[in-house]
Amino acid sequence: MKTIRWGIIGCGDVTEVKSGPGFQRAEHSELIAVMRRQGELAQDYAKRHQVKKWYDDADALINDPEVDVVYIATPPAYHMEYTLRCAKAGKPVYVEKPMARNYNECEAMIEACQKANVQLFVAYYRRALPRFLKIKELIEQERIGEIRFVTTTLYQKPRKDEYAEATRPWRVIPEIAGAGKFLDLASHTLDIFDFILGPISEADGMASNQAGLYKAEDIVTANLKFSSGIHGVGTWCFTAYEDYDMNEIVGSKGKIKFSTFRNEPIELITSTEKMLFPIDNPIHIQQPLIQTIVDELRGMGKCQSKGIDGARTNKVMDKILKEYKW
């Protein structure tokens, strides 16, 4: 059977453990080429990960006849540009999340891939992780009855490198990230809500910069309404005193508590029981989703994280940040 041969554009930190090895460990999958603008870094990555080709030019990798599908692991500012180039070359695309800096860019990416008749996948890898599939199973089994509302709360201490412009990470530079850390981190939770509970049809919110460490927002609050009628609220703060991450899905018979980013057990709580489901994430956390992409490209399965799914999350975040100007 055909082996899917991958190329990576932007072999930075996210590809070291989370994704890169997953392309090599998935069945019928092989990572054959990597690209980074600094060629010596691409060469170093290729050597350490036993990848046979490296490039310092994206077009060279995209047009390599041995590369079947391209993984775009750059910051969001470059997602649309490289996706359009891949589509022009007739190559399927797997793009990091958030899918782009805004919904308009997502639409352009979807349109280009549709016209070129190539698949577009997005790295919302929680859709394939056992712990989140378990939550979806509990909901579908009606273990907590009819769903009424959801809450999500995430707050973090500021990182040391965010204080000075010289060391400021791209995730808090709106021109590159599309917003601040809200776009990078909230996108995971909003997407998994979409996956488990269905699309969010209405959203609004407030954003502010309270600490003044950078020009992007550092606190966001949101109101949500799902197509099913479920309500939701969320708060994300990135200049708090400690790190905290918790979501609740509340129903007519109980609730489910879980973390988006931490590995603690899922809690199922009803009037008659309290159960814990300890389910660890795999070391290469994107590997399960990568396997679904490989299976779909081989005509053997279906991936649950496509461009149309990723674009919905960008659209929701655009609505939440609508009134905030950097």
C-alpha cells in the first residue's frame, strides 16, 4: 500500500516532539523533507531526526516530486501564503492551528484548496486524542443528560520573555499571531467544544490589555451560543498570579470537568456518582490525528479536522475580538 511522504515547512519547536516524530511513527507514513529559512537549522533538524532532505526555500520543498503532502508549522502570518502555494502545486496541506490570523484568510485557504481539488487539514489534534474522545462518548451516552451550558477558564502567569521587546515571542505580536495568546490557546478549547457539542453560532466578547507588557490583548471574556441552543462563557487571562485551566460541561443530570492542556483525570459528577477517567496523552501528541490524515489520503478512513472546521473557530474568535483594536 502507498506510503504518504511528508514535508515540513518551519521545523521549529512544535515539530521536535509534538508532531515531527508522529509523521515517522504513524503507519504508512514517512517524513522525507524539512524546510527552514535558516538552512543550518533545517540541516541540523534533518540530521537529528533522520530526515533525508532539507531545504532553506519553501518552494523547493513544495515542488519536490517526492513530497506528497506538506505540513505548515510556521507562525499564523504565513499559513495562508504557504497554503496557497501548496494548492497551486497540487499538494494537500496540513496546517498548524490557529488555521490563520483571521477568518478571511481561512476562507481564501479553503477556496484555493477546493479549486485545486486538494485536501486541507488543520492541527486541532485534540479531536483524535483518547481523553477528548472519551468526553464526547460520555456526552453521547447522555451520562449528564441534556447539555445546558459550558464554562472555560484559563489563566496564566506572564512569561519572562514577554517583558522585553527584544525577547518577545511571536505569540503576543498581532501582526504575526493574529492577536495575542488568546488566539493561540483559546482556539484549542473552542475547537474541542465545537467537536464535542457542535458549532458555535453566536459569540461576542470583551478584550483588554491590563498589564501593558505588549500591545496585544492579555485578557478576554466571551459569551457563546451553540447551534443546539447550549450557552457558554469563557475567560482567558495571561497576566495572573498562577496557572489554571478548567472546563465544565453542565447538563440536566450532572457535569463533566476537564482540562484542555493538563493531563489530570476527567471528572464525571452526578447526583449519584463521581467517577474519574485518567487518560494520558501520547508523547507525540499529534500522532493520532496524523494517522487519520494518512488514512484519509490513502482512502482508508476519515480525518475529523478539516479546513472548514478550523475556519469556524477562527470566525468565533474574530467575533469575540471584534471590538478590540491593537
